[in-house]
Amino acid sequence: MTTQDPKFKTDALISEDIDAYLETHQHKSMLRFITCGSVDDGKSTLIGRLLYDSKMIFEDQLATLEADSKKIGTQGQNIDFALLVDGLAAEREQGITIDVAYRFFATEKRKFIVADTPGHEQYTRNMITGASTADLAVILIDARQGVLTQTRRHSYLVQLVGIEHVVLAVNKMDLVGYSEDTFKQIVADYTEFASSIGIDSFTAIPISGLAGDNITQVSKSTPWYEGPALLDYLENVDLVVTRDQEKSFRMAVQWVNRPNLDFRGFSGQIATGSVKVGDTVRVIPSGKTSRIARIVTMSGDLTEAVAGQSVTLTLTDEIDCSRGDVIATAEDAPEVADQFEATIVWMDDEPLLPGRSYWLKIGTQMVSAHVQPPKYQVNVNNMAHLAAKTLELNGIGVAEVATDKPIVFEPYDVNREMGGFILIDKITNATIAAGMLHFSLRRSKNVHWQAIEVDREAHSQLKNQKPLVLWFTGLSGSGKSTIANEVEKLLYIMNRHTFLLDGDNVRHGLNRDLGFTDADRVENIRRIGEVAKLMTDAGLIVITAFISPFRAERQMARAMLPEGEFVEVFVDTPLDVAEQRDVKGLYKKARAGELNNFTGIDSPYETPSNAEIRINTTEMSAKEAARYIVDWLFNLNDSD
Amino acid sequence: MHTDLWKTEGLKKALDHYGFDVALGGARRDEEKSRAKERVFSFRSAKHRWDAKNQRPELWKLYNAQKTKGESIRVFPLSNWTELDIWQYIHLESIEIVPLYLAAERPTVERDGMLIMVDDDRFPLQNGEIPVQRSIRFRTLGCYPLTGAVESEAATLTEVIQEMLLTTTSERQGRAIDHDSAGSMEKKKQEGYF
Amino acid sequence: MNLTHLERLEAESIQIMREVVAESENPVMLYSVGKDSAAMLHVARKAFFPAPPPFPLLHVDTTWKFKDMYALREKAAKDAGMQMLVYKNPEAVDAH
């Protein structure tokens, strides 16, 4: 590893003519690639070699590396290149790669960013992170092992993310005597598998990271191999960003630049295509058209800009345009829709909850969205489709996604930037999933806006929710109001429109004239039922928290509402527990005879027999109960 | 001691003092091993801690900027630049930099194997130390009792780049903070160092 | 049209900075007066041109910086049309 390869910077040129060197270096292009493969396939050694040969490792770093290799390395007295790339303490201790590491090197033609991605299934989310920005994937195979489960899984993920170029690097050729037959057999095996998952073409290269065969130069040890060395291939392969320039123009508006009243510019990075001053463009979703007046940059106006550039555009007309809008070629603008089929990669410890409202971020748009139960999950080790009700950490499946308002998009395989999205949990703010849109299920652009009847259905549609009544019943002190409050908070966070009816806002107003006789109790419940019904007509989710001791009245309230819109929640707290809590001191008073007709003491509580949800407050906290209820609500279709 | 108090505590206090929720920083992934693993949008707890093993996935150009009150995000827009990229960009765009990056005759003393520039009377000379004029420049600029200079004749930007390309030691060797063992930067970052 | 690696890096950095401005309430740019800060500030000026970058600069000042650095700090902020906040940690000043 001491002689310098001519592909890398030449010290001679640098010393003699630094200006000439800089001139060439300034015109380099940039390629991003990932390396993946099983644990012992030699990824780190390969990267270490590329870094070393391009002089990205300095003498002092090499000294540290040598010392560390002897101390904690796994290669005996040899240099353990894994120590170069595994940067986290936990990684060095466990000898595995947990998170993706980015490394940089350059040749005379290109700058390279290599993402070294973890191989273990449990770190799939980190591999996807590295893969999502890559132009190319180097899939390493140990020549002695051939195609393994890990190889198949990584290849599937590479195909899923849509990485355009795949290199099959058959490594450790030195350990199989540079056997052409071994190489050919592995390539044949892989070809069969690759075409089954949609990888139509790949480039296979026999290499040895350790011995340096076919890495920077074609090796004499493999005379039967006629293709390029790995680095040759990396230097010459087409760039995705260049290909994107051929497509139709699209730019998502990131920020409106308005320094004064005379200037209104739309800033963004061009996703695909190119744009010229004078071009007619359409702003989506509004559909308004205008022409490009200027392409503004600090170094002076441009006449044309292409995919990959960050620019600020001004238009000839004053039309509405803000963050989230997409400026596109007028004659070929992207679609707008609110229901899609998508592939989803789940990346959170907490599984997908179908129906729950998450943030969906796509391009510069962020909307509320929910996911239907998956159509199927993919077994990433053998690509089999499995039935699934949810997706757990690292699970990959296909499901329908609905957004609360139409979004501008393109299928992922047409346009990565306009078809790739992430889901964010509204409570924890974690990035919980990545998705790739396939197609829209219903085109919003075909929805005709006719004069519509403002009825129950319309109210509910506007609020994007199914109205219902969550009817809490239980003894005094059972925890109804506390749980009801928590439920309302959760629903609020999830963008649901709710209203809570309880003793505080009903007893003192609407039902001020009622006492606690059996007759008054019945009238109390009837009125609450009627109010709740009106509120569901307005499209609200109504939460009621009253003792409502009698089965018949609860049945009456149930009957006022359409089937499925009355959800009875029995807060099942045993009398002795409720009495022990006695938050308001009412049980004490009732026992002392100071309160008459007190439920549970001298007035009966009729335990529900058909409550949809039963909460045992001795087993869960109010917050847990609330979460349980909300989860139940959004799993209405679940059979169990 | 000096660095910890300033860089870590000072920064945390400053961010809290002004209530900044997102701080842009110039760190690069090629600087150090734990930085090579860090996201562009790097989430910090209310106590400014970095949870290295549990970073948010970061796909495509979709950055998750969601957080609750008290939490913050450090953003590194230059994550994918290398030191050479920075220098070339400065050269191409004619960006003004501190003249100390370029070699010139400056008063220096040698202490603990480092060349220290005598900038002004805030720097007390030790017994027997007499400042000597040397042609020096700085590869990095920290706080001056900590940052060593290198002897150099590179008085222009292209000469600096030339020297950098031909050098065989890593950029940050002049900085005392990085002389610690592997993993120390990760620890500092967990505690809130930028 | 082939973008050079520096053009791509710059475009990506600009995209990141604009996302920050669009999605945060109170952003700031750390400024250390070093070469990386100089490059970052320059990219920021390009990202928001013709407006000045819509956030202040923050220098956590150890009071132990070189004189040349203090001079450039003031000039850089003025040239960019940005506010330069200087924060000195009271505890650390005492500790010196």
C-alpha cells in the first residue's frame, strides 16, 4: 500500500503546478455510493484501502490505527480497517457497525462519498438512511461463501430504494485461488436472484480488498476477467443527477424570499429537469400559470438552471405560491392526490398503528396522514409476501396511505424527490417510517366541486373524521373524567375535533334544573344524549363523562346514533376502590347519610353488559387507559 | 478544563439564553470518526445531549425538524464537505478568511512541543521565554493558548492548499483537544459539545 | 450540464439552510471565525440572496481569540448584513 496509484492525486503535479491541479480538481463530479454485505465480507478493508490509496489517511491517523489494531482490533497483528469506519464506542466494543458512516475520497476525475452501511437486520433503518442518497451500491460477497441471506436482503433494499447502479464485488478472490469458475458460479447465482427482485443489470467484479486486486488497477491474477477495475467503474458510471436533467422541470418551493415589496422570489432546489428565463410554468396544486422572469443567484442572474441546483425564481405574474407548492413545466405538471398505495419501511420500536394520524413529509409539504392495515408484508430474507395487520421495527410492507389534504407527488420510481416520504410520530416527534409512493388511488384533480348539501356527511368530511360518541360510564370516583380528559388531549394532538361533556359544563348550565332523583337522572342522561347527537351531526367526536348508572338510559343514548357511532367505555373500578379514593369526600358524606341517592351506596349502578371498551383502573394508569382507548378507536376494523 | 467550560457549557448556556431552537454549525463528517456518523439534522435533548446509538433515520433530503419545547437541533450544512473542498471553495469564491491561516513572520515561543504565537499581553511568558520571529501559519484556529502554529512559507491561498495536499499529518493535530483517545469526541458530543 | 462537486455541495448546503429557516422558530448560525465558518456564512448569504440570511450569528467568545479573529468577526457580520451576538460564559471567565 505504499506506491501511489496514478488515479489519485499526483504529488508531482501538486508541487510543480498547483494552479493546474486546482483547475482539474474544480471540474470533478461527485458520486455517492454505499457498501453493503455480510459481516465478514471485507467492507471495511475495501473502504480502508480506497481511503489509504487516495491518501485520505494521514500518517498520524495510521499510527493511531496501528496501535488500536493491536490493542482492540480483530485482525491479529494486521491493521483492522474496521476501526477506521466504526466511529462509535459501542461499535468498537461490540465489533459491529450500528450506524452508517460517511467517508470521503477523491480521484483525478471524481469526488466520492461512501456510506458504509450496517449489515445486521436490526439496523435496517440505518442502512436505508445511507442508501437513500446513493447513486450506486457496492454489494460485497465473500467468494468462499457465495450469495447469502444478507446479500439477498441488502439487494432487495437497494432495489427498493431505487439505487440505479449495482456493483457485485466478489471479494477475497485471493482465498479461492482467483478461480474463474467460482466467480462465474456466484455471478450466475446472483443473476437469477437479482432478476427475480427487479435488478435488471449489475456489474460483477472479482476483487481482493486485502491484496488489492482489481481495486484501482486491473489485476494480473485474474487474466480471465475483461471488465474494469472497481475504481475505473466508479469513475465512469453515469450520474443520477445528470440523468435527472432530462426529465420534466419540477421544483418544490422551500421558502419565499421577500426582502422588500419589489421582490418576491421562490427558493428551492430543482428536483428534475431544467428551467429557462421565459419558460411557462404551472404552480401546483393551484394550477395557476406564469412565466419565469429571473433566475436569481448572488453571483448574478442565470439564463438557465438544471436539476441539482439551488436557485431563487421570480415570476412575471403576482400569483399565489408558497412553501409546499411545486413549480413545474406548464404542459407536464405533476399530479395531486390524497390517497395512495405505497411501500413502507417501518423504523420505530413502536409498531405501525393503522388509522393513527402521523405527520407525512414529502418534498417541502407536511400533512397529516394515516396508514391502512398493510396489504402484505415482505419477508426481506426470501421476498415472500406475508399477511400482516401492522408493521414492526424494520418491517417492510405495502399499504394504502391517506393524507388529510391533497399533496403534489409523482411515483417514486419516476421521481425520488417527489415520491419519497417520511412519517413522523406526532407525540414523540421520531421519524418512524420511510415510504415510497406507487400511485394514487383516487385523483383529487377529478373531484368536481359542485354545490353540495351541507349535511352531516359534509361536516364530517370537512373535519376529516368519523363522528362518534365516547360514552364513559362508571361509579363516582372511578376515574371517568380523568381518563376522558386524557383521551381528549390525545385526540387533539392527532388533529381530531373533539368536545368533552361532563358534570362541570352540563350540570351548571343546561341541566341546572335537575337533581339526583331517579327521574332527574334519566332526564339528565336524555339531554346529554341529545346534545351529543347534535354535536356528532356537526362532525365532532364527543366524549361524555357521567356516572349514567342505568342500562336503559345508556341504551337510549346509543339508539339516538347511527350504528357504530356510540362507543360505551365502562370504567370498571370496584366500589371499595372508588370509595377508598373518595377524591371529593362524597362517599364519606353518603355513608354518613348527608347525601341521598348516591350511586353505589343507596342507588344502584347497573354494570354494562355490552360496553365496547372496559377499563380496569386498578391495572392501568389514566394515561395508559387513554392510549388504549385511542388505539381501539383507530383499529375499528380489527376483528379481535 | 478550558475547552469543556467554554465549548460545552458556554454553548449550551448561550443557546438557552437566547432560546435558539436550531443552531447551524460548520462541522464536517471528515473531521473525526464520531462526526462521520452524525446526521445533518442532529437532535438534542433538553439537556443538549446527543444519543449516538439512537439517531433519527434521515432519508433523501427530508429532514425532521419536529421537536418539543426545550429540545433543540444542531444542523450541519457542510457535513459532506472535506477540508480540501472548503479550501477550494474559499479560493474559488474569494471568501475572506483570518490572515493567520496564511504564513507571515510572527513572534512565537516554543512550549510543550508546540509553537505558540505571542498575540498580545494576555499571554504571559514563562521564565526564560523570549519571543522569536518565525514564518508561521495556523491550520486551525482555536483559542490561542491551545492552538499551535506550524512553520510555513505558504503565504497565499494556493500555497496553503498545496501545503495541505502534500502534508502527511491530519488537519487537527495542532489542536490540544483532539489528543485524547479514540471515542473522546463522541463523549464530548454526548455532553453537548457542538 | 455536469455540475461540479463543489456546485453540488453548495446546492445541498443551501437546501439544508433553507429547510432550517422554513421549519424552525428561532434559528442561529454558530460562527467561530474559522475557515469553515467563513465558508458556511458565504453559503448562507447565497442561499437567501437578495435578502440577508434571516438569522443572527452567534460567537461563543472565550475572550482568548487572536486579535485578527475579532477584527474579521465584526467585518463579516457587517458585510453580510447580519447581527453578531457575542456570548461570554460568565462562569468560565471567572475560572480563568
